[in-house]
Amino acid sequence: MDQPLFLLALQFIAFVLIICIVYGILYNTVLNLNMPKWTAHMVATVFSLGIAYQAFINFI
């Protein structure tokens, strides 16, 4: 890791924001499809963690 601590902190904040924003969008979208809440939570969690993982891999 050759990056300064400041950039690592910015990346961490970006990952948290990605997870939160994508989770909120997906959760509301799945709920609008008249699916149960537990399904909306599961779908939003899996997809937001997957997107955050891909973003993390692209930063490395």
C-alpha cells in the first residue's frame, strides 16, 4: 500500500457511501415490486456488498 493515509480514508468513506446509497435504492425498488421486507433486505444487502466489492477491487 503506497497510498497516503488520507487517500485510504477517502476510499473507506467512498465504500461506505456506495453501500448505503445502493442499499437504499435497491431496498425501495424491491419494496415497490410488492415483495416481502425480508426479501428486499436480502436482495439489497447482496447487491450492495457485491458492488462495493467490485469498487474495492478496482481501486487496488
